[in-house]
Amino acid sequence: MSLNDDLTAVRRNLDELTRKVERLEQQAARQKPAPAAPDPSRMVTVPDTPYDSALWTDSDDEGLGARDRRAP
């Protein structure tokens, strides 16, 4: 097989793949279910009042490590 034949085969396969992906996208768009309404029984109300600062006593800064230690 020559380089030209190889390129032609690649183009043909790419075109076929593109057509199949487009067809799958169209099928997926037709089969999309309607979004479900949120279930009110699973909703949690978050108060606007500040958290009690005692909740954070002895906690580390997430991702930063402990306050009294240095990174290696």
C-alpha cells in the first residue's frame, strides 16, 4: 500500500466515524429524558447565621496542613 492509499483509507474511516458520532448525537438528543423536579423531602435548608466558631477548634486548614508544622 502506498502512502496515498493509506491517507485515503484514513480519510474514509474518519468520515465514517464522524457520520456515526453525528448519528449517535442525534439519537441521544431524541432520547433525552425530561429533567426531574427536585424532591422537596431531600432538600436541606442552610441557615444564613454564622457557624459557631467552636466547630473549627483544633481543625487544620484543609490542603495547607497543620498550623504548627512546616511543609517538608
